Amino acid sequence: MFKKFLITMSAVLQMGLAAESNRVAVLEIEVQNSVTYRYDDSDVTKRAGSQVPVTPSIDRAFIDFCQIDDIVAVNGKPAKGLHMTCGTRMGFNPNPRPGFGIADVALGAGRQECNWEIYSAEGRFIGRFVDGGVFPHSVQGGAGAYFGATGENHFSGASGRLTSVTEDPSLRRVNGGTSYKVYFYVIPKYWPEVVVGTAGPAVFRDGDTSLPVSSERPARSGEVLTLIAKGLGPTLPGISGPTPAGTRLFASVEPWDQVSSPLDVTINGMAAEVINSIGWPGTADMYRVDFRVPSGVTPGVAKLRLTSAWIPSDEVENCSSIVRDRPVQRAGLFGGGPLTKAVGYVIDTMPTLLKAAADPYRKTVFRTRARTCCPYAAPCVGALRYRPRPHGVAGSGGAASGSCAN
């Protein structure tokens, strides 16, 4: 008799995460067409009118400026976005020139306020950093994928082409600017994590939590697997942008809540194809990520890492063999099909599970593909399994022994 091992989402919610170390995420942001516009003309009718670059007519303290750049890459991967810093020219120096500020430090600018609007290569809003002060700048907060982040950034030769405020900013890319890199050292409010249970990372095959990857049932090259994650940030759709995580339960019916941040999954350092990434229906902070095992992965213990919005998770180990000589040829989950089919198990399980949690007297049936099983209130973790009882009988809902058998 074939016995099924079912891990319910109640169990998943009780799983621990990989041990989190004291760490800092590093984001290398590349910019181009950097131009600094100096407010050297008080006549607003003359601003933004010149078709060609204009050398600023004045340089002294208390002159405001704005620097505008195009974000083109993050950690070496294509991205889009806008950086804008506005501040006040002060020219601080222990021995300043006339017309500039005296101080014990040499700082060209005084007050500075910076916004970094980061978008995906496709033009989807990912997140924002807000920073300011003097160098290094302090990260004072963020939005989107960087909601609640703190840290600092370090500029690398960040001086835009200097021009007058009379130059037309619509020609910034035509007239050209400088390029440079800035390094953000941030501590996110939420780190992306692969959920880990007593048997290892929560990784399953066919989107079915009753089919965990294990040494007895190893994954294979080309096979589509599902992992359960936390800390992947906001989702779409939203009101005026991605919806922050934890503000509501993820949708239990279509359309699913799509993770808005770019995701990367690596196995032993090799990039895996990410197929789906959604908020796990009925939860507020759990996510489902479907990915395909890349070819050429060395057999043995698989080291898995998830990266969201260029912020990496800790690397976790899955005690399973990646069998290269038995590749899986498959068009998609369950032998192919759209996302609706891919998350079919989620549709069946999550709403019912939440109802069971809210109503302990409810007799609930959890479906797993073509088979039925009746796990009730207690979680299925490790070797714990359930034996279904007939419905309508007092105490039905499964005993914490035996197994879910078909």
C-alpha cells in the first residue's frame, strides 16, 4: 500500500527558518547620465530653457543643486530607475575660500536628501531607498522590497556633470553625463528565507507538499520543484504600487498575489529557472516559488539559495541527490499547464486549512491531487502521520498515528 506523507501548512507555519547570522546585504548600483544642476539663476523664467550645457555662473555657499542619474544595473544585473539628490552647496573646509563655510571637515555639500527609485529591467517598481547626510550617507528608510531597511551607502566618484539650472533636463541623456557606482550596505527589515523544517528545507516536487524532496526521493535535472519561503516582500496587485507584506492575507482565488521583486534561485551556485512566485494563498507572510533544477548540477547534497530584490538568503542544504543521468522532460508542473494548474494543491489545501484552524469542530478533507487525506488540527512534522477516520463520526479528523493512505 502506497503511503503518503503530508506536510500541512499548519506544520509549515511551525517550521523554523535557517539560522540567521549577523549579516549585511550589499547592493552595487550602477548609474549613467549623471548630471548636477546648480541653481545659479534666480530668474525662474530662464530655467530649463537651454538646449546645450551651460557652465554655472556662480559658485559659492548657500547655492542649491539637484543631481539626477539613471540607474542601469544592480549587482551586475540589468535594472532601471532614477536617483535624485538635492542639497545645498557649502564648500566646508578648515581653511575655506571666501564665500564658503568654515568647519573642521572638508565637505563640498551640506544638507543632502537622496531618493533611489529602483525598477526591474521590465519597468516594474521594486523598491526605494531614502538616505541623506554627509558621506557616507545614512539609509533612513525604504519602500517596496526595502520597506524598513536601514544602513548606509558609499559613493564611488559620484560627481555628475556640472551644469546650470538653465539647461533643459529633458536633454540630459542627449548632452550626456558621468557614470559611477554606489554601494548600499543595508540591513533589511525582512530577509528572504527558505523555510526549513526538521527534515531540511521545505522543498517539494510537483507543487505537492506530500512529496518532499529527500535522499529516498531525490530531485533530478530538469525537474520542477516548489519551495516555501518567507521574506520575499510586497506583491501585486496593489493600490498605488506593490502591497507591503503582512498587511493582508494573500488571495485564495485567482488572480494570485504575484511577488513583485525579481527572484533568483541557485542550486550549488547554478542558476535555476524561476517559473512562478506567489504569496501562499491564505497566509500573510509565506510564499510559493516554483523552479526548475538546472542541468549539470553535481550529484550529492544540494545547496540552495534564494535571492529577492538582489538580497540573498542564507544558503541552506537539502540532503538529496541531484541525478544528472535521469533528466525530467516536462513542460510544466503536473506535466504542463498554466499557473492555475500549478497551484492546484494550494487551492485545495489552504482555504480549508484556515477554516479548520478557525473552527476546531469542522470536519475537513484535504485533497492532494487525486487522493484524499484527513489531517486535522495537529501538524504533520517529521515522522508524524495521520490515519483518517470516517466523516460524521465523533472525534473524526485523523489520529496522530498511522499514515495518510489512499
